Amino acid sequence: MSFKSGQRLELLQLARGSIVSGLRERRRTPAPQHYSAGLEIRRASFVTLRIGPALRGCCGAIEAREPIAEDVWRNAWASAFNDPRFPPLTFDEYARCTVSISVLSELEPVPVANENELLQQLRPGLDGLLLRAHTGQATFLPAVWKQLRDPLEFVHQLKMKAGWPADYWSADMQVYRYTTESFGESGEEDSE
């Protein structure tokens, strides 16, 4: 599914509204219950905040549990105030940050027995990747391909993000891929 420009704008406004609400109330506020048609579909999202080119927060969901409008609202708040890599966003930073949203497709299982099979099926530049094993999980959005262009490096960095060694593989490893529809205030629009 592709969102129309008006729906994209509404989702960006919801993200901004969530952050402003958090700055004013200093707590998480409930997501609005009224939004445009088409935004009630259940989809997962990531909301990314940047100040200039620097990351300032990014949180999201891998699997859809609520309408996309509510998912964006919650993830915008989390990106601003609950990303463990950063202190809570300030009013000054808010004025300088840009918001972008990645809406995820459904997870697609990728049946593989080892890393070599995964590398053969991986679609660089297109796939977001989720690795899951009994000891944890980690994901990279498709946008990460801009920094990690080599498929082997992409997979190794993802494993290290999960807390595993780069050469880790487990018999219970589950692999999923997904694509994203990404858009933001700084003008980027790429359906990955």
C-alpha cells in the first residue's frame, strides 16, 4: 500500500503533535482517536528524528499492533523521549529537528539454514532485515543500506547490534525481510 500525499502529511503532523504534547505535558499522552480514512489500517512504523544529518532518535515497531496513525503517534513520542541512546528531546532541539517516517510492509519469512543462504536471498538496497534467535533479535531498516552497502557487512553489523558475534549463527535463527515506504519533512520520498 502506498500513502497519498495528504495521508503522509497527516502522519507527519501526528508525529509532530505527539512530540509537542510530550514537551508540554512531560508525559506520554493518548493518541488521537480521529484521523483520516486509510490511516486506520494496522501497519508498523519507525519514526526518525534528525538534527541536520545527525540522528537524534529513532524508535518503532516491527509488527503491526494498532492503526498506523496511533503507531506513528507512539513511536514519535518514543523517538523524542525514550530512545536509550539520547536524553529526552528539548524545546530547542525540537525547533531544529526534522521528522521522517518509515511504514513497514508485513514481515516475510526467509527460509535459510545458514548465512550463505541468507546472503544469496538478500536484496541489497531493498530489504529491511530482522534476525531472531532465542538470545535476542535486531533489525535494520532498508535505509541502512546507504551506510552499509556490502551484504556481508550489513548482516554482520546487524548480528552485532543484537549482541552476537559477527560470525554467529544458531539452529533456531529466524530471518524475516520487509520493505518500507519512507517519507519525511526534509523532502526524502523513497519507497524502499
